[in-house]
Amino acid sequence: MVKVTVWNEFQHEKSNAEVIAVYPDGIHEAIKAGIGTDGFEVRTATLDEPEHGLTEEVLANTDVLIWWGHMAHDRVEDEIVERVHKRVMNGMGLIVLHSGHFSKIFKKLMGTGCDLKWREANERERIWTVNPAHPIAAGLPEYFNLEREEMYGEHFDIPAPDELVFVSWFEGGEVFRSGCTWHRGQGKVFYFRPGHETFPTYYNPNVLQVIKNGIRWATPSGVVAPVRGNHKPLEEIKAK
Amino acid sequence: MVKVTVWNEFQHEKSNAEVIAVYPDGIHEAIKAGIGTDGFEVRTATLDEPEHGLTEEVLANTDVLIWWGHMAHDRVEDEIVERVHKRVMNGMGLIVLHSGHFSKIFKKLMGTGCDLKWREANERERIWTVNPAHPIAAGLPEYFNLEREEMYGEHFDIPAPDELVFVSWFEGGEVFRSGCTWHRGQGKVFYFRPGHETFPTYYNPNVLQVIKNGIRWATPSGVVAPVRGNHKPLEEIKAK
Amino acid sequence: MVKVTVWNEFQHEKSNAEVIAVYPDGIHEAIKAGIGTDGFEVRTATLDEPEHGLTEEVLANTDVLIWWGHMAHDRVEDEIVERVHKRVMNGMGLIVLHSGHFSKIFKKLMGTGCDLKWREANERERIWTVNPAHPIAAGLPEYFNLEREEMYGEHFDIPAPDELVFVSWFEGGEVFRSGCTWHRGQGKVFYFRPGHETFPTYYNPNVLQVIKNGIRWATPSGVVAPVRGNHKPLEEIKAK
Amino acid sequence: MVKVTVWNEFQHEKSNAEVIAVYPDGIHEAIKAGIGTDGFEVRTATLDEPEHGLTEEVLANTDVLIWWGHMAHDRVEDEIVERVHKRVMNGMGLIVLHSGHFSKIFKKLMGTGCDLKWREANERERIWTVNPAHPIAAGLPEYFNLEREEMYGEHFDIPAPDELVFVSWFEGGEVFRSGCTWHRGQGKVFYFRPGHETFPTYYNPNVLQVIKNGIRWATPSGVVAPVRGNHKPLEEIKAK
């Protein structure tokens, strides 16, 4: 069983009627229900909980953390960001969704500005697989549509992904690298673009398939932690 | 169950007493025994069998093909090479071992010369993990030694690997990118360096762990095959 | 001065009135005129010349080879393909344009099928820069349009590029990785998508800027050729 | 002329007799003298200067910044780190040397811990080129030795480099990815391993060649800055 924690800032869903209509229990509950329990043991955590629900104990018991945030990035405590970062370095997988591109943890892991173009215009997004050998593309059609989404456009200010899995086409004329993977420390990071709070994206079966594939891909590999610091020679060194 | 076929040219083990002493039943049987049956269903195939043991039916029933060859690369029929190549494009994983770097199938998949430095000198090889997040490094110590191996040295004439997992240190002063992955078509390719025919490398538990990890990594992901060729528009195109 | 050879199969421009109207002297002459002489010394070569114009002497005096082909890929002699391949291994840059994706030399260098989706529909292509630090993007706007082009769509069956510079948006709903780089041996390879024979793409200033940038990027770096084969130890090896 | 600023914390060279004997005017002056003036316009900056010598004006007039630090990483003001980071995002090249792996700016750009194994043992380092097509390898032999250096060993906790140019062999039995490149924003970053303060590494002609090659590679490409933020559609969006 992969232990998954779905983190959501859970703010829009308390205050914005349009969002409440789509996600009455919050985006985190929709994702939790959507990914199901086949191989996954899922809990949720949100901003307003003590320590944002991300205690040392919760993180130690999380294989893969899913992150959705938007309007409250600045309210995430730096100490918790450091804690999540350290846990990724130690092997926890991290899946960052949509507006999470501007979260503190994603920017810290990327080392860049993580900015992009955007537009709210109810337009069509078509997500193309450009890496059909990748496990995150398993079981998906070669493209799928989201009839109404927010646009994100290039240039997306991220490091070149280790692997580029999806590229989005937008009706208004833009493209976006919408499925990207990186290794950081012993951890794996997957960014997936869709999921504006006013659209029912996290009920879409293809989107849920991508997230489930992402969880499996990001699960810790059982690697032995490297030792660093002062190191004795393994071979004889000759005096010079 | 992952269906694995271990292919070996099986020539040295019929003619060279030193090799026979190490691998009396052939390198393929040593690898088959070494990777075991936990999750794997393993068969073998060798050069001297009809169609080198790689019939359409065998390949269609192979998830991951392991390849060891050395002195008889030229005797592998081009038609079989094309068949294996096509199967990799369709999703079969391929693990190329040691002197397989000069096999027709590896050179075809790489597009480069695949040459390297080499030396037979019974020297120590130390294999370091440089990508501890990678599933092929699962369960391994941060380095392990092979007390006597053939040296392979840089520059290894391959495309930059998509992922570099291991780098070897050699007693005589060289380094080598000894664990490399690439995607080709829908298939995954893993090259792993060790395994000279006169040394008991394929009985080493760490080497077998790498091969088992490689099989799991290279297993087809269940991706839907892309459609190519003439394609009707998905959106209206305006006359100009 | 960078020595550039523009190779074109030069077939459509002899037989098809629509193409002749656009490129009366052939695509190669349009490219030659377009890239100019500022830092470049440019010659052309075509399929119907002896040895396709790619003699040992010509290749030895070529820093960067540009390749356009389409209907006559099969008429390129294997011996010449081997010669070009060998020269790339030795450091010559290669820029493959548009339908050159199916040329023998590109397929050999890639190791994959190199197939894609396509459609001739006079539709708009918008080329986005996704790697603004890359020298091939120098001086370009963040996107530029080609009002009428042939569509190429994903999945483009290539190895993941070492660097992805451009992604195309098409009016009909597709995306395409349209500017890709790879290292092969000591040589550099750049694939650039646009350039259907019935459209005036090679007169477009942005397209010409990309090609000029590509030439500069692909110019041999002055690297010392690696030595391969049997290699004496650089350090003492202890008897075991 | 490429405008280069060589930054050095310049601490060891004021207090440690062993270091003063090797670099009486500081590592920065040795590097400045070593890279010369052929195509470069070089200035220096050090920690104890106001704003560490890295004023807005200096950075605005710097194409490539070279960074050496070790014992005083913590004394570099966060504000200056932010300033350098912003300038890299806007296109400035950054070359980080040796113990600069633990500098604030490098860790911020990488997003990882950047730790490694190390040992001071006067041992031999042999630096191998693993990417002979790369311009940073121009003019170098396929390997070169530094007879006495500090050891750095894997696992080096960095993101997988976009391009791996050099791998080091150490006498005591370790390997290290010692020449690595990344793009960050519009800027280029190159990490180069050698250069312990007690050894005359920065007088070595091959080391200086690498640094000069690195400067040329990291020079801004003249890219047009991407626009980000709210973006109007380029194509008509149909009401749904």
C-alpha cells in the first residue's frame, strides 16, 4: 500500500460559491475519492490544520505527497516548507498540481521563478502524450481534452524537466509543458498542470489516471541513503 | 509475472575452458538462475537456435529481453535485429549487458559507434550509484566492488543517457558510465556494464539485484500505442 | 568562417509547378541566400550530383551540413549515409529540416522510427520558445507564426531530445516538439520542423534566424578526438 | 568582449600561511590572470567589499560570474544572493567552482542539499571528458591529471545535470561528476569541481582552459526575455 497524503490549502472552497459548487468538500476530498483505495492508503491535510496537517509524524508516514495551493502560498510556514523539502530529499515523492507551480516548496525544489502565462477563459485544453514509454502515460489515450480550463502558457520558468511526459495545446493559441518529472535528492517530483478550482477537472477519469500513475512513479524506490561528509580512502594513496 | 527472455550468444562457454569453468551451462543459465522466479517468468534463447531463439512468437511473449553477446555479433541475422528493434519500438524492454555494447541491436538503437576503451587485467571495479532516486538503484549499497573485472573506459560513444544511474571506478585509473537508461519508441533500454565471460560477475548478489531492478524498470508500462500518419484536424481550420 | 553545406534532394522543384513557383532555384538556394555570408561560407549539394554532391572532400570541408529531403529518401545511397554518419561522429554538425525526419541519416542517428502525424491543410503554426537560455533561441520573439504550413503532430518517434528548444502549436489542435538537439559522437544534431515545399517558409526571417543560430550552435567545438580500444593502465594494478 | 566578474570570498588567503604561499593575491587574482584578456574583460569582487563587491551596477555589467567560496558561505548576505539569483534568471552565466557547491547561490539554484563526500589527502585526481561534443571540452586532452587535490565523492546531491561533461577518478577509490551544466531561467550554470585552496590548481593550463570554455558557453545568448502573467488569447475562443 502506498501511503498518500493529499494536501490542499482549502481556501477557495470555503469562500467562493462558484468553487463550492464544484468541490463542496474541497479539492483534496475530490482527489482522495478519485484515486480510490486500490493500492493506495490516502489521507488529507490542509492549511488551516495545526502545522498545516504536515507534522513530522504525518510526513514520516507519507510515501507520496500531493500539493494543491493557489491564493495562500504565503501563508504556508517556512518551517513546514523546510520539513517537506527535507522529506523529499529523503525519498518522499511529491506531486504538484496546477497553481501549486507558485508554491514555496515547488519554487525551492526548482530553483527558478516558476512563473508562466495564464488566462481564465473557459477554453479547451488538449493534453498530448509526448513520451509514450513513460509509466505516467500508462493507460491513457494519445491525447485527451478538458473542455474548459484555465490556460497556462510558455515560457514556464522551470529547469528543463528530466522527463517531459505531456504537452498541452490551448484553444487560444498557446502550448505548455504540462507533465514534467525531476529527481531531487532521493525523492521524485512530478508537476501536472490541470486543475483550476472552478472547473470539474479532478473528476475527469484521465486526469485521475495521470495522478494515480504519478503516485506509483513517485513512490520511494527503497534506495539506501547515501553517506556524505568526510570519507576515508577505499584504496591506498601513495605519498607524493 | 514479467516475462523475461535471457539471450546469450553462448559461444565462449562451448569452446573456452576458462569460461566453461565459470559458466558451465552458459551465462544465460547463470542469469536465469540468479534472477529467480519471484515475479519473473524466465526463458532463455541463444544464437545457435533457429532464428537465434527469437521467433516472432517468443518476442511477442517477452516483456523484457536481456542481451549478452561478444565474439559473434556479426552472426546475428539482420532480420532478427530488425525484429527485436520493432518489438522495442512497440514497448518491449531491453537490457544490454557488458560486451553487448557492440551488438547490432544496441548500435542500431543508439545511433552511434558505441566503442570504448578496454583492458583485461583482473582489476578491481567499484560501481557507484550517482542517482539514488532511481528504481534501478533500489536496495543497493552506495557502492559495491567487483574484485576482478575487465576494464571499460571513457569515452563510451553513446548518446547522453536519459538517466545515468551508475559510474564505475577502475583500479587502473579510468571511469565509465556503467548504468545508463534511454527510452526508444515505447520501449525502455538499460545498459549495464559488468560481466566479462571469465569472471563470476553474474553470481554477484549486487549485480543480480541491478538486473532484477532493471527488469522491473524496463517492463512495458501499458501505454496505448500512438497513431501516426495522415491526421484529420481536431479543430476547425479557417480558410486563408 | 563556418563552412556550411546545404543539401537538398531537389526533386519537387524540378517537377511540381506549385513548388517551382515558391522555390524556382530549389530550397537549397533559398536557404543559402537566406543565411547569407556573415560568418558563413556556404555551398550546396543535391541528390542528382555524383555522390549526391557529398564527396569525402566536400564533407571533410564541411563544418555544418543542412539536410532537406522528402520524396527521394530511398534514393540516397547507403554508402553516402555511412559517410555522413561517420563525419558526424567525427564532429560535423547536422541540421535536419522538416521532412528530413524520415531521411536515412536522421533515422540512423536517432535509432527510432521517426514517424509522426501530418496534414496538409494550409493551417497556422505558432512556434514557441520553451528554452530561452538556449543559443538557438537567440534574437527570436517568444513565439512566431507561420500562417500556412503543413501540420506535424505528436507522438514524434524520436529519442527524448537532449535539449528541447521549440514547441509548435497548430490551428487544427496538435502540438509538436519542433526544435530539438542531440549530441552524437563528437557531432551536434539539430532538428527543426518547418519547411513544407509549397510554402515560403525558408524566406521567413525568424526561420532563417533559427537556422543561422543552429549553424553556430552545431559548429564543431574543436574537441580532441577520444582514443578507444585496448588501453594500458594509468595506475598500478595489484596482483590478486 | 565578455564581461567576467571573478568573485572570491578571499578569507583563507588572508589568514592561512599554506594558502597564502599558493595564492598570495587570492584565488580571484590567480583566476583573473589565468583566463587572460583574449575576448574577456575581467574584474574581481570579494566578500569584504561593500555589498560583497556585487552591486546592482556590477551585476548589470557582468555577463559571467565566477564563484569561489568555502569557509564564509554564511556571511554572504541573503539580499546579495537574491540579487545574483535574479541576474541569473535574466541571463547572466554563473560558474561555480569547487567548495562553492555549498554556497547559498548554488544551493538556491539547484534546490537540493548539494552535499558530497570529501577528503584532504593530497591524492591524484584524473578528470575524464565524457561528452566530447561539448564546447566546454574544447581543446582538452581526453583526460588530465591533478597530482594533488582534495577528493570529492558521490553521491553529489545535485539535480541530474542537463549535460555531464567531466567525471573525476580519485586515487582513493571514488568518482565524481565534476563538470555539470544546467539552464536556470535565461541563465546558464556550470559547476566545475577542482580547486582546493592549498593546491596550485588554478595555475593548471587545463583547468584554466575549462574555465575559459565555461565562460564562453555561459555567456548570455541574446535571448528576448519571455513575458509572463495574464495573457490575451492569440486565437478566437468559442463560447461553450
